[in-house]
Amino acid sequence: MAAAGAAPSGDAKRAEGDEWYDSGLGSLGEGQLAPLPHSPGPGPESPEEAPAAAPEPEAELWLRHVLSFVSEDGDTALHLAVIHEHEAFLDSILQRTAGTAYMDLQNDLGQTALHLAVILGLPGFVRKLRAAGAGLGLQERGGHTALHLACREGQPHCAQHLLGGLRCPLSEEERAQLESVNYDGYTPLHVAILRKDVELVQLLLRAGADSNKAEPSCGRSPLHLAVEAQSPEMAELLLRAGADPAARGYGGRTPLYSARHRPDPRLPQLLRAFGASDSSGDSEDSEEDEDSEDNSSGEEYDDIVINSGRCAD
């Protein structure tokens, strides 16, 4: 994370001249920034006598200074409010920038304020940023959306806010993030399974995540990944959500084939109970070849690692 735990340093990045640099002000039209509250005082005696509203010069200058700030890591004031968990400052900024493009400015790591709130495990901040219009589809430099990050970091409460509190039906934007893929081709469900997070897998399936969408490197379905993770709990959740027990990866291997070559005896039983067949076309010769290959590799089963280039059997 570009600036987590670091205090703001240096002056705001600026272009030559007096133009604001990368501050989001260029995307904020006249009148989009609400004026700072004025000191209370006696009102006019009648509507006809009311003077035209005008922001105080000092307040306007302060506001422009705050919103134009960009740290050496590309963090805006909104990023820094999240990084330092300063909720009052966050509220002040959101009051003036809600619904504008400022909400989705990205730092040098491609992170929005929403990404940072998820990484830091701040569900209250996530809720406020979403209510102010923070976008769900933006990807940081690894291609992760906020929901991918919630799954990677094990943040079910943040994920729940990203999914609208699991209200039914989800909005189009909320549904789209369930099928979004990072630069490795993984959906949030794939990431949650790879992290062996049963709670998040359950939450994503309840929200409508596709239980059969294969990852692109080896064509493994979520059920293949759950078997490789040796998790009967996740496998059963997927099967009850409609996962195909006969799905095949690019090498033609089924989840049952993978389960038979791993130590947990519950997984083959579970798959058979949901209709998986031992006569699935996985030949005995192929099994012997795979056994020889596994034995010669010197590895004790397959560790599930994100970004691994190896296709597990």
C-alpha cells in the first residue's frame, strides 16, 4: 500500500503554472462542492432581503488546498483519511465530494480510497464510501477490485457492504463484481477458495456467484479448487449451490479424480453422494502416469498458491 501508516509528506504534486495536478478538481464542476458551513447568525427579516449565498474566501481556499493535495505516493486527502482512520476528516471530505469523480481517484498503486478501506479492514469506512458513490469496478495494479481484496484479506464484513448488505436483488454494479476477474483470471470466489475462507465462499454464493466459472490457466472449476484445498466444507457449499461434480479442467480431470489422489477420504465420498461417477473417463493408465509424475516431483500434494503457474491435478 503506497502510503499506509505514513503521514502526509511534501507539498501537493503540481503541474507547471497554477493548474491543480491530479487532484480531481478538474472533474468537479462549478457548484458541485458544497460550501463549508457558515457561523450561525441572525437570518434576514424576509426572503426578499436575503443576500446571495457566497462561500467565505478563507474556507474556499482551505477546501481547494485539501482537495488538491496529492502525496508523493499519489494519495489524495481522501486516501489519507482512510489510511489514518480519521473518520471525522473522512466525513468532512465526503460531504463535499460525494457523487463526484474525486471518489475514485487512484494512487500510484492503482488503489482508490475504497480499496484501502477494505485492505485495512474498515467496514464502517467501506459503508460510508459506498454511500457516497465510490465505484466497485475499479482495479488496482494487480487487477483486484475491492471485492477481490476483501476475499484476499479475509474481510467478510467489508465484502457484505460491497454487496449491498446482501439485499435482494443486487444492483447491476454489485452483481458485476461477482464475475469480475483480476489479471490472473480469478473471480472473487476463486480467490476466497484459494484462501480457504469458508465464510466468504458462503457469502459469495449467497450473493449469486457462479459456482461453475473456471479459472483460465488450467480450466479448473471452483469445485476443483475446493478439492485441491482439501476442504469438504467448501466443496459441499459449492455442490449445494449447483457446482457440476463432473466438470473437467483442460487436462480432462474431474474433481473426483483430484479427490482420489489426495488424502482426505471425505471428498470422494461427498462427490459421489452428489452424483460424481468413478467411470468418468479418467483412464487407469492416465492415473498411473499421474502417480508416477507426482512421485517423481518430490512434492507432497499441491499447495494452492495464487499466481502459481502450475496446474494441479
